[in-house]
Amino acid sequence: MKKSLITIFLSLIFINIQAQKTQLSYPKGYFLFPINPNQQNFLAGGMGDLRSDHFHAGIDIKTQGREGLPVYATGDGYISEVRVQTSGYGNVIFITHSNGFVSVYGHLKTFAEPLASYIKKKRIESQTFEIKLLLQANEFKVARGQIIGLSGNTGGSAGPHLHFEIRDTRNNILNPLNFGFKEIQDSVPPIFQQLIIKTLTTDSRINGEFGKRLYYPTKNPNGTYSLNQKITVNGEIGLEMLSVDKMNGTNNSNGITCTELFIDGKEVYYSHLEQFPNEVSHDINIHNDYGIEQTRGLRFQKLFQDDGNNELPIYKPSISRGKLSIEDGELHQITIKIWDAYENGSTINFTVKGEKSESSKTVSPNAFPVIINQSIEDNTLVIKARNLKTINSIASLKFVKSSIDLPISYVKNNEAVYLWDLKKGLPDSINIDGLAKATNFKKIIVPNQFESFISDDIVVNFDERSLYDTLYLQTELIGNTIKIAENTIPLKGKISVKITPPFQEINYAKTSVYYKFKNAKSYLKTTWVNNQAQFEAKRLGNFEILIDTIPPKASIIRKNPDEFSMRIGDNLSGVKSFKAFVNNKFVLTDYDAKQAKLWSIKSDSAQKFYGDLRLELEDNQGNRIRFETKIDSIKIVTPIFIKKAKQTKNESKNRRKSSAVRAKKSKRKDR
């Protein structure tokens, strides 16, 4: 995409932020290390680590694999915010300091007094597990070194540790390691693991082929890395790397702080994760190769600013934005340098030759049935065909009012590859040797503006924040399954969708849309209007309309007058809310979603849990149940608001397992 005024404007913002960086001072010695101060500590995660949908903010401090270590206020100030969350930071404290910085302490097991009693009181008043409290400067003042809680494993934590951040007054995430904590030591350089060279235009080639080529760097005796293979390129290419950083005394893999790319000694790309605004953390999905993350689970960092990557202020302005154009027939030296926060660095060097390699454009025909596969790589439709009937079979692209004959671009392992630049138009179908295949293309959706696709079955609305780059929209509706583009394409914001299923008998109160990824299904809040399912989505890919009539379940783990605990869960839409009562009086409970476990919290040390215990559970689909028990009995009573009736054979089957809304054997597709 061409540079726009907004790109130039954002470049000016970057220059301004760089100026702020040079003026930003990190007061070394001002802050106290929050865990075991004045002792060597180790990290499980670093600033800017590449995570799912976000850059990791701050650092994760190891707690010896256990919970309950004292957590100290890193400086004088006041507690300005606390949260209790099922996911995310779990139990978390924000402290505003007198010098304007804000420190954050996440995944705490417990809060210290008197804060703990205050939070408990507010939660009992609101009868809720989750809570967010904004506090005034005169309510909970803290001193440097004061214990504010105990380390834990709450929220989205994958193991016991303390998540620790330092932010500035603009809510920028800063690297705590820049504040001179001597408790962390690091003399280990980062590691290059894999390198990808990819074509960026339809006409580009790497060793005569389109797409991505994967390389495994070799580590040399002097500590540098190299690629020993012959690499020829022609046209515009981009580089991507898989790399990690290690630290003294731990095997954890952390992210890279600074990356530089040079061609023939000239820097063409530079990124530095010293600080970044919290609100653009989601843009990691354009900083990384999102498609590889979705398909292989690996996070490759792009060494170029892709189209649509305009708001992350972590790059130096560059005319080429890291994209390399090589067509001159000469050898070129490529150098990549990576650094961690302690300026331990690693370097990889290799050469590429600007050469247009001639590849075969003929196949060996055979009598087997023709097989056609298609995919999209950036702006290019990639068509691969096997078992062709002639040595140079043509791919005929059918459009509404015309057709175009596309010759073979090259052949690999007797598979013909055809390439079409989608900026020239969206074909309705592909025909090769008599076999036709629909493309399901619907519309070109341009970013940074409101766009809609409307058909009889589906409506997809995009706003000015939905997309990073141009989307070549494909949709398909078969029965209760909907496909909206590929899940390898990241969304910047949300899309709103309306679907009219090809069947009428729907239990609207118990039916919703779910996002499908591999074997997981995620509930999406769905509104039904005139037989139309309306919902918002943060991802592209596959969706499914499902019915959930089964209430959540609960079982006792432990119960006595001093405490009770239960296991709770739901088979599909997920637990939405829970409340516990003893003798009809509300009892506060804590909840760990990772263990699907909740347990009682006493309002005071003298409280006893004698009598009738009742737990009310509701899932996201509105199915409710009461779990009741006494000391000597446990029983499940009739779900609230669900009238029991004689079950038909089909209803009984649905009771055993929530399943897809059953369509009337319709093969109707969205066109």
C-alpha cells in the first residue's frame, strides 16, 4: 500500500517519542526490587516478550515455584487501583509513586491488611467475585519496602510468579530492568533459531519460487551465526526471525529487546522494545507473522514494517520499512543484530544474490483426477494443481463478465503453481483441465474506512479500526457453520456480523454463535432478531451456531464448619456467574478458573458455616442450577427456570451432549 498522510503523521509521532526517550531518565536506585530484595532473582518472562495477542508488559519474577512470598512496595506512594479478576492479572495492585511512575503487581495470592479487609467488604457488598476499585491518594498510602501482599498464581498465570511493571504518567509500559535492579544478572546473548525469507509481491522469487523459505542458522565458533546455503532472490522480499533470549541461572526463553537489519552495511530496519503504549499492545499481530502463529504456534518477528503497521512507536523511520528490493544480479551482504536489555548481542551474516532463477514451467501429464488447492499469501492468490492433462495446462480464472487465462508460473515436484495478483480483481472460480473450483471471494475490503458486505445469508460490517490491511473477503455458509476469511489474517479491531441460518426451528434463548479454532469453541454473545444471529468478533475464521441447554455442574471437594470448596464447570458456553449462600446468607467465594475450583472466604475469623449450603450457578447461555448440600447430604435440584418435561428421543440426546443446531440437510451456500 502507498504511504499516506497518516503514515507520515505517525512517523512524526515516533520522532517525538524518540525525543521523549532521550529525555526520559530511569532513576536507578529509587525503586526497591519487589521480591527478595538485595538477593539474586531470576525471571520467567521479560519486557516485550512475544505473547498471544499482546507484547508482554513488564517482567515475570520467579518465586521458587511456590506461592506466598512477601511482595514489597517498590517505592513510596499510594495504592491507586486494585482488581480481582478471573483471568488477566488476577489479584493485582497499582501503586502511584510521588515521582509520577506507576508500579503494578500481578497474580497475587492475597492482599495485605488493611487493604485485604477493604476489598473483602466491597466484594461482599456487591456480591461478586470480580471487582475493580479506584482509590484516592489519602486512602491507602504505602512506604518503600512495605509488604503489600503475597505472591501467587491467580488470574491467567501459568505458574507461581510475580508480574511486575513500571509505567509512566502516559501509561507507557517501561522496561523495569532499565531502573538498575542488581538482583537480576544477565551475560547470556540471544539465540537465532530460525530465519524465513519471504516474497512480498506476486512477481518476487526466492530460488525461483514464490512464498516462504525456511532456514536454520549455524552457530560459528566465534559466537556469530550464518546461513551456508546458496540463496538467490528477485524482487521485493522480507525477512522474519525466530529468536529467544536466555539469562543466567534459568532455562526460560525470553524475548528480544532490540533488532537491527542491514543490507551491505546500511541499516534498513530497527525496532526497540524499551517502552510502548499499553493501548497498542494488540498490534503484536502485525509485528509478528500472525499466520505462522495460528498454524504452527511459533512467533516469528517480521524484520520489516508490514502494510498497516503504522501505530507501534518502536521502529526507526525508514523509507523501505525494512523491505528489500534486489534485482541487480549482484551479491548482497545481509546482517541481523539482536540485543537483550543488558546489551548482550548476537549477529547473523549471510549473502543473497540478485538473480532471476529460471524454473521449469512444464509438468508430466497423467490420468489421475485433477486436484486444485488455493491459498492467499498477502495480495497473491496461489493456485496449486496436480495430475494435469497437458504439459502446460492453463488456469482459467472466471469473473462476472470475463475470464483470464493464467499460464503456469513454475513447477515444483510435478505440481503446477499459478499466481494471480488479487489487486487486479477477484475471480469467482478457477478452471483447470475441466475441473472448476469456486473461490468464494465476495469483496475487496479496504482498511481505515467503513465497509460492508451484504448478501441474503450474511452481513459483515467493518469500521475504520477493523483491519490492518486490505482484505480479500471470502465467506461460506453451510448449515450451522460459517467461514469468514482465513484465521491466518489478523483483525486490528472488531467486526460485526449478522447471519441468517438456512433453518427455522431455533431455540433462540439457548442458541449462540461460537468461534472455532482447532478443537476449541469460544462463546460469543449473540442477539437474535428476526431469525438473524447478530454478534461481534475479534478474529476471522470459522464460526458455528450451537445450542446449549445443559446447566453447569458442581461437586463438593471439602465441607466443614470452617470452610467449603467445590469444583464447578460447564460443558459449552462457560460459567458466567456463581453465588454461595449458607442459611440464605451470602458467602464470599474465591475462584480459580485454571482448577475450576471455588472456595469460601470468611467474613471474619469467627464465622462458621453451619446449616444449609446453596450454590447458584449460571452459564453464558442462561442455563441455571442450584447445588444444595448439608453436612450429611448432597443433591442437585431442578435447574432454575427450566421446566421439566417428558423428553423425546432427540431431546434426550441433546441433554447428554450440546450439539450443533441441526439444519435440514441444506447444502445452500452464501454466494
